[in-house]
Amino acid sequence: MTADLGALRRVWGLVYRHLALYRRSPPRLIELMYWPILQMIVWGFMTTYLAGLQNNVASAAAGVLLGGVLLWEAALRSQMGFSISFLEEIWSRNLGHIFVSPLRPGELVAGLMAMSVLRTLVGVVPAIILAWLLYAFNVFNMGPAMVLFFAALILMGWAVALGCTSLILRYGAGAESLAWSVLFGIAPFAAVFYPVSTLPGWLQPVALALPAAHVFEGMRAALMEGRIAWGHLLAAYGLNALWLAAMGWLFMRQLQAARVRGALLNIGE
């Protein structure tokens, strides 16, 4: 019990350090909300246009587009929240200090995951509220499955972020741009705005290996057919488990290698 409380205190210490940055810097908070709100507004005008065509199919498609934007932002904010919180430690020359403290690698990952969830909530919740106020789109119309969709995308974001931070540990500053760009490269294959069947046949297995593709197939089933596609949800969580296990192993391997090389003190230079 004492060990568990000690681990929680260490994780909270890391989270509190990052929260203090946002408490003292309102521009950081604004930046968290800026991109999700901007994306929602741009796509909201598109959905308003489609709904204005007065066609039931077009109206359903409009809801699917806006739902896709909001759900994809959860994956983006989750991945970036984890990766950028890690980069904050590098930019502030604090990574070496962290690893001479009692904080264990698993506790570091837990703290970064907690910051990822907080950053995702701060970024996505205002966009969800504005989508309801401005465009009368209620993401909760998907029912209880909506929570499962968001959670699956957050898990995928963590897996991708672990891969990004592993490459940063291996290659240093040369890999930092991955924190912003990697999920944008995955988006065309994640079936965010169109079904997997739209892709060429040879690309469809690639898409179905992504947890996000199953989430968005499930989202379309919920919005257009009013049903929960449990098969896609189970596939999404199964793939997330595989992704997290693989990326977690890679992260620990690269962290140990960075310790051996003495790279933790000069990474990013």
C-alpha cells in the first residue's frame, strides 16, 4: 500500500509540474483549444452546407463529417498531449533530472498519459459544446458507445506517442517533428471521413490494421443506422492492446539504450 501511494505521489508530482506551466501561461491553454475549435468551425460550415441541400442522405453525411472531426481530434490531442509533454522535459533540460529522481519509467509514462487526457479534455470539450451551440450537432446522439469511441482513440494516440518518443530517444531533435505530423500521415488510411470500402482493395487491410478505422466504421453505424457495431469496437480495443504492447516495449528498449549512451542529458542538442 505504501509503495502504491508513493508511486501515485510521484506521478502526481510530474502532472503537477506540467499543470503549473498552464496555470502561469494562459496562451498555452488557448493553444490547446484553438486547433480543435478551428477544425470544428471549418467543417461545421461544410456540414451546414450539406444539410442545407435538404436531402436526408446529405444531412446524415453532414453529421458523419462533424462527428469524424471531433473524434479524430481526440486521437490527435491524445497523441500530441503525450508527445509534447515529453518534449517539454527535453526543452527545459529536465529529462536528466527526472531519471535521477525516484520516478520510475512506468510512472513517467503514467504521468504523460494523465497529461494527455487532461490536454485532450481541454481541447475537445469546448469544440463539442460549440458544435452543439452553433450547428445543433450533439455527439452524444451516438449513445453510450461514444465514450468507448473516444477511449479507443485516446489509447491509439498513446500508442503512437510511445512510438514517437521512442524515435526521439533514438534520434534526438531530428525526430521531434513527428510529434506534430505522424497522425496526419495516418489520417488518409484511418477512414475518418469515408468508409474503408472507399479505399483501393490493396489498402483496405492496412486501414483495418488501424484501431481508428474500426472506431470510425462504428461511428458511422451509430449515426446512420442507429446501432452499435460491437465487432468493430472489439477489433479497435484488440488492436490497441497490440499497439500499446509493441510501442511500450520499443519505448523501454530505447530508454534503456539512451541511458547506456548517456543521451538523456544532451538529447535535443
